[in-house]
Amino acid sequence: MPARKLLTGLSHVFRWSNADGLLASNPTLTVDWPAGPQAYSLTLSRQFDVVTAISADRRTLTATWGGSGSPQMAISGDQPAPVVLQSIGLVGAALRVVRVVTDDGTEGTLELAEPVPHPVTMGQANLHWLQRQCIIPSIDQPATPTRNIRWTIDYEALDSFSIEPLQYVRDRDVLHVVAMEFATGLSDGDLLGYVPDLRARPQGQGTWKLQRDAALDELVGLIKRRIAPRHEDVLPGRQFARTHAYLAAAVILDGTSVGGQDRTALATYYRERAVAELDNQLSLIDWQDLNLNGEVEPAEVDVAASQQLARQVGSTLTEPAVVLFATDHAPYPLERARVTDQR
């Protein structure tokens, strides 16, 4: 996953979830801003619910809602919510909730992206929602674009079943404050327009957002390799929508099969088309946001040639950008021998 990006002048909701186990307490996010470090408490997006029954196929949970009420707002249709189911006979099963099937305000049923790992004799189980969040106000952020601002989260993970200390963990990465985040605007409808032969979405997903996000990460990496030391956010992202679509198709098709036919070769084909389309688009770029203020100014037009965005990467050579010709400031005299009748 690439570094998080915050937009100048806007507050940001920082969402985070731990990989394994439950947490002993709410951890603290520490951001090393240029003006000095700032701490933010990461609180649970939702309190735990009580599971009273599991369906025969182990894909649906019946639950009584906890202190946070209905979980409708905790679940996004394009990204299942991470949870841990804790009960007797079930050692901290890590699951993902896809949607709320029924809800009467007090209890309801939840559909899982994957079934509970093994049969469980149900008594009572707690469903812990893992996502935590905090708000980073715009006043804390630099007023101008700034990169590689380090953030750190130290926390203690507990065993999901025994509640014994499991490990002490430090999660650390960087974030960037930018004027314009790179985005292609690719939707599922656009993706089907570019690649109409895609099959049904993966089980447990309402959209291809996870695959589009993975493809966007790959696209950003390809662009950064070609325009280094500049970053992808100096370019308008929508012109790369076709490239993004081909990479998303490759992510969706890679390692799958239909009717016994391996589609890995088809995934390779779409990835090759994506690289060709990317090189073509980079050769046509006619502006960059050189001062990173999110606006295109007269001095930033027609800079692709002077910046030589087309670069050789491995065996892939992008198309040359624009060939510059020297401008003559004065005409050169042309002398030629006079031809007379005497030869």
C-alpha cells in the first residue's frame, strides 16, 4: 500500500486496523509534523456486538447490536469490514463482514465474505470490529505540500481467545501532504467499458474497488519509475484511466480460470497493453504541476519536452516526448556562386 496522502487545507479521517489479535487499549497515533510531533487517540469505529447464532453454511451471523447500535454505517459495500469473532471453541476467527442482511434496530443478521473457519457449538460470542480512527484537523498540517512525514502507532495485541498478551507491535510509515492526489476516476462502469468480457465480481464483494485500488498502486509505481525524481501527483490522473483499467483487468484475471481455461496469459496481455498505453500517454503530456500548488499555470504548459518525461526502464522505452529545435535569433546569410554565360 502506498503512503497515505492528505490534501492541504482539508481535515483527514485517519483509519487504521491491526493485523492480528485484539488490543489492550486504544493506541495513539503520533505524527512528526515539521512544526513538532502531535498525538491522536485512535478509537474504535464501533463497539462489539453479541453473536447468538451462526447459519448452517457458517456465512451468516445473527447478532444483538452492542452499544453502537446498528452497524449499517460501519460497512462499505465495496470494502468488507474486518472483525474478530471470539467464543468458546473458536480461537479468534478473523473474518470480514460484507453487509447487514436484516436489522430491526436491536438485532439482525450479517453476511460474511468468508465462512467461519470451522463448525462451532454456539453459546455466546463477541464480534469485535477492528477498525479504529481519528481526525487530523487541517490546522495541524503544513500549509504547503510536504512529503515523508513519519507517523507511528505503538500497541499491545492480545490473544483473541485467552486475552493474554500476544505481542508488542510498532506500526510505522510516512504520509504526504499534497495539493492534488493522483486519481484516475476509474469506476466499475468505466472498467467494463474498457474490458467488457470481465466475469462476475469475487464472492463477498459488491464492486471491484479492491482490485481497482491494487491496480492503482501498480500504476503509480510504473509512473514514478518513469518520471523520477518527480512524483505522480504532479500529473493529472484522468488521462491514465485506460491504463488503470487494463491493470485492473490484469489483477482480476491473474491466477483465475473459467471452464478449466487458465486466464493468466490473458492477464499478461492486459498488463502489456497497460504498459504500452502508459508510455503513449507519457509521451503526450503537455503540462506538470511543477510548483505542486494544484493549479496549471502558463509557465507549466509544454514542459514535457524540457523535463524529458519519457525514460527508459528496463527493456521498455517510452515514446520520445517532444523534439526541441533550436530557435534562430537572426537569419543566416546565404552565399552562392554567380553563374554566368562564360563557362
